[in-house]
Amino acid sequence: MTLHSAKPEELMEFSPLDAELISHLDALVFSSTEFQSQLIDAWKAAESELNADSSKPDWVCKEVDLTKLKVFLPEHLRSHVNLCRVFILRRGLRLDPPERHRNSTQRLVSFRNSGSMQTALADSADTDFVRYELTGSDGSPEQALFERWNIVPPNTWHYPTSSPDGDWCTVTFHSAGAAEIIDQDWIY
């Protein structure tokens, strides 16, 4: 397994569907006070759990209720968002082992602090991974969506790495719902 950073020409290009969906999700995550308060509540609960016991894993994940979110999405996009998770990874660490969601597209946004997503180029033990650096929103309209968003197609191995500057909080939106998503860890 080898890793290389994405060069500018390799930066993620979003399909028209993903570009439209991410544009709406980005506005909800960073501009909707109602949805943002849900995210902050989940973030605080995850952070409390992470910091309450040092023997806990190096990450915590909390689901966010999508009932209020979906009404803000255009009807033709609603079926593409069926699960939302707030995920915190301790500073300077990587999620090990890599994982994949066999039946779900994952759209991830950097919510607090920064890190990178490493995505496999093939489905084999000796595959190359590409690193996509992600930062939290800086509040400027000039910041490109690919600087804070990443898309992991179904059945694609991936893992996050947080920066040494702080615990990295992300928000993921999955196409599969909580009852049907198939998460799988890499077996070395």
C-alpha cells in the first residue's frame, strides 16, 4: 500500500449531481442556523465522549437526525442523503484500518480543523492511495468546495488522517440509510 498526495490536476472533480448536492449540503452545514445547531450538538456530544475517558478509541461518531435537513433539499436530491454522521478523529492520528461502505456513496465535509482523506485507487492489498487535503470552511465565498469536501464512491477503501493542529471533526452524508449501510474494515 503506497500513498501519494493529489496534485492540482488530480483534485476531485464533482459530477453535475454531486456538485449540485454538495452546494446545497454546504449551505446547510455552514449557513443554516437550524441544521448547524444540530451538528454542533452532535459535535459537542462526540467531543465529550472522546475526552471523558482516555481509554476510549481515538475516534467517535454520532448520527444526526435528517428529518429537518431533507426538507431543505430539492426533492430530486433527497434520495441521495439517507444518513448523516458527525465524526471526530483525535489530532495527528489516522483511522486504522481503512474502511469502505460497500453500498453507499460518502460525501464528507471538513467541519472543524483539518485533515486528509486517503482513497484507494484499486481494490487490492497493494493498492495506491491518493491523499486529498481538506480544511474547514474559512467563511470566504472564494474557498472552493473541493478544499473542504470529498466524495468516496461505494465499495472504495479510504481512511482519514487528522492534522496535528487539533481533533478533526467531519460531517458525512451517506446515500444508504443507517439500517442498510454495510461498513467493512480492511483486513491486513
